[in-house]
Amino acid sequence: MDKKDNKKGFKIPVVIFYILILLVIFLVWLWLVPSAGKPTYKEISYSEFITMLNEDQIEKVELTNTYITIQPKDLDKKKPVYYRTGMLVVEDTDLVKLLIEKGVDFRSPIETSTLWLSILQLVVMMGIGVAGMFIIMRIFSRRMDAGVMSFGKNTSRIVGEKSTGKTFDDVAGQDEAKQALREIVDFLENPGKYTEIGAKLPKGALLVGPPGTGKTLLAKAVAGEAKVPFFSLSGSEFVEMFVGLGASRVRDLFKQAVEHAPCIVFIDEIDAIGKTRDTMFGGNDEREQTLNQLLAEMDGFDSSKGVVILAATNRPEVLDKALLRPGRFDRRIIVDLPDLEGRKAILAVHAKGVKMDEDIDFDAVALATAGASGADLENIINEAAIRSVRDGRTSVSQEELLSAVEAVIAGEEKKSTVLTEAEKKTVAYHEIGHALVSALLTHTEPVSKITIIPRTSGALGYTLQTPKEEKHLMTRREAIEEITVFSGGRASEEIVFGEITTGASNDIEKATSIARAMVTRFGMSETIGFVNIDSRQSLYLGDGTSSDCSDETAREVDREIRTIIGDCYSNAKRLLTENREILDSLAAILIEKENISGKEFADLLEKKGIHLEPGKTGA
């Protein structure tokens, strides 16, 4: 739409807008003008008027055919109140004589028309309103091309190879995803070897995975590798306030894509427009119309021209089934959390532009960050670099890297929080309880650090356990022992002080979560059996679940969870009671030092006659 069309289509809304403004001004005038400047009147009887006149309380009087207006001598200038009484039907011939006798100023007003004055007031108010609106419209008129008249225009931008600056070499830990996307890039660069065998270019590929795993980075890498025009926009950019504008943007987007073919279109957070339409209320809102248009466009364009749609989401379960069928998004590419080797590769990629010591061990950092996304690992590298500058160093050391891991996991040290001696002793016994129970059990992770220095996350201390190898499965025994370790802190408090504190709230939450998952999702309960009760609401966003069972089964689940946690807690108390002397001595050392490393903890246990199994000697 050219500039001339913009102005032409803009006249009708402006006329209507001005009419509405003038109507509002007119209504305000009708309400304000009749009452503007009028004083307050108090009605009195004619006899009261004569009494006031006889008592010399009246300053002025105004006489008309129907009423008498009275101005008293004690009139308040700030809030004047006048009196008014009706004129007698029978003429009072003595009234004029009495007014003259009392020296009261009286008159009868000359009736004049105020119509022209009112019209003048209305014209002035309308003029002010029109002038004000003219100034406002002039201010916003320059934005109309990107505003009201461009609602249907697509706001995506074409990002070339140089704009992204990313290639597949910048993406680590997602080898399977890169392989799937490499085929699409190769198809765009060398379509002949695919069409010769009869293969068709996939119309679309859906990148699915948790937040921070590199879905957008992969799309940018495709832009850098493909050397074709790349359209990048978010699903929320299609959704507008007015119905039909999102669908117009979809049409415009695909029109541009076909004109620039071969090309790639990337829609981030496609769940903003692609949510399922299968609702009990139905609907024909803006989002649904936009989705319908997207489905129609994906069916309508020819993939042989080289237009590929990439989309990303971390909520695939809410997407409409019609969007996911072959012929629209032919491929679903999982971009999951990286494994151990993937984390090491990601750390190495993000460390390229950072000065590192020669003895940096990414293996130890990768082991300590199980479950971390690529964005988390990038944050750890950056946090370590910031700490190095803070400490006056010129390169990042291994100690600063591990310190950055602790800061991300547990928060910064909160030096402003000072514990009392009693609190410090309680926290020390609590943390040693965790560590000692972990050491006394067989299938637990080794302790790498124990501290009683408060952290910004709210923890007054913590026990850090770092696995020696990455595991993908957990046995029932390992789950039971993990719950037992979580129980060790509260059990230690009860044994030593005969009292319990609020410090175990997070331990209770984690222990209950594991026990519930054992019973409702993993079939590890002898009472409930091989049954799934809780279903995860989202595959990649949190651990929220929904239950589908009878009230009787729910009661059995609750009983089984309490039984599992109760047995684990009893076992933790038994282990700590049997090793009370070691518990006391380790707690005393922790109170004195405030921090104990995994190696120091293993050496102290060796001196006490407790020999840890290989792989549990700490770091």
C-alpha cells in the first residue's frame, strides 16, 4: 500500500473521530454552561422575608413577576448564599414603601436573551477541542504507516548470512539436531541430488525442547549455513488486537517468502498462535484465524521452490494436531538438555573467547552441572570470567569455574547474614548429617563440599554431591538411599538437640517429590504396583503433574509415600545414632572451618575408620 492509499483510507476514520470528539464537547457544554457561575439559593417563606426586612438584615432585593431574590447584609463572599421567596398572588402594595423606608436597594431585571452568549461559548469550546485534536493527529500522523494502516503488513526482517554470524560450528551438544538440519541446508544448496532420486524437500521442521537448549541458536546457524534469505519472527508478532490482522500478516509473510525463494522462515514460540482449537467453547478469535491461515498457506506453497518453515516451541503438547501432521511440519527435531559429552563441548565453545588457565578441567564442571542447559553453561563461563576480573586476575582458573557453578546452583555467599552460635551449631550438625549418611550408604553420590556459609538463595548451608559419571536410570534402591540422605539433616538435629527446626523444608520437599514419583509414575511401590497415576503436564516446562485416580487410590498413595519416607528417616536416625561420635567430631570441625572439601571429608572419615568405596572419595 503506497502513501497515497494510506491518506485516502485515513479520511473516513478521522472524520468519524472528529464527530465523536465534537459530540462529547457538546454534551459537556450542555452540562456545564447552564450551571456555570450560578450562586446558591435558599428558599424561605414570604413572612420570613418580611421579618428579615423589618430587622434590617437585607442588603439588596431583586423583584420579578414570580419570585423575589434576597441578598442578606452578612453575605459570605467566599460561599455566597442568597435567599429566594415566591411573589404573592395578591399584590403587596406596601412592599415598595417598606423597601424605601428600610433603605434597601431593589430593582427589577431587564430580560435579555443569552442565546448568542451560549453559542459563542460553544464555538470557543469546539474550537479549542478541534485545535487540540489537530495537534495530536499531526503528531501521530507520521507513525500511521507503521500503525493503523499497516496492521496487515508483515513486520519480519530478512536476516542474511552476515547478519546472524552463526554456523553449525557454534552449536555444540546437539549433534542429532544439527544432522537433521544439515540435510535441509544441503537440499537448498544441492537440490539436484535429492530430486534425482525422487526425494522432496520437507516443508517444515519443528524444533522442540526445554528453554535454553539452543533452538534459536540452531535456527541462526541454519541461516549462516544455508546462504539463502532467512525470515525470523516470533509467533506473538502475528497476534494483534483486531481480528483478521494476524491472518493478513501470515499471507504477506508467505508472499515475501515465495518471492525470495529459496529461503528459510523461522517462527519462534509458535505455540503463541498454534494452540489446539479443540476446546469446549470453540471460537473464532484472532489467534484461531491466524492459525487457520498458517495451515492454509503451508498447504498452498510448493516446497520444490525451496521455502522451508522452521519453528520452535517448548510446549509441543499444546499444539494443534493439524499443525503437526506430515505435509506441514514433516520433521520434529528434539533439542534436549545436553549429556555429559555435550556439556563439555558447550563449555569449550563458550570458552573460546575467554582467557582460561591451561589446567582447566571441563570434565569436573560438566559432571557438576547435570541437567544444565546450554544457556546455563554459557552463564557459568561468563560468571567465572566476571569473578576473575573481580579478583584481579587476567585469566579464569578452575577454582573460579567451580565457584561459578556453586553460585548458579546455590547462590552467592551472603556475608551480611550472621548466624548465632546456636544456629551455626544446628546448621553444622544438619549438613554433617546429610554428608555422613551419604558416606555410610552404598548407592549415593560422593560429597564434594560441605559449607555452613549462608547463600543468597536462602540456604544457611548446603552439602554438594557431584557424580563421578552420568547416569540415565535410577534404581529403586538408589531412590530410597537418596531420600535417606535428604532425611539425614533433620535426623541429626533430632538426635543431637532433641528438637527440630525449619531448616529441613527443602529436604522434605525433595524427598516427598521423589517418593511420590516412585509410587505414581515409576511403579516402584509394592502396594500400588505397576500403575501410572500422575501424568506430566509439560514435557519440557517444570515437573507439574495431574492425577487421575479414585479417592481410595489417592489415600493409598498418600499412605505409601508416608511409609517410604518414614522408613528412610528411621534408617537415617539409626545410622547417625550408631556413629554419634563421628557425627560430633565432624560437626566440630565444620563449625571451626565453615567449609570442608570432598577430599578433606574423605580423609577425616578414613581417620575415623570409615573407608569409602572407590569413586566416593570426593573432589
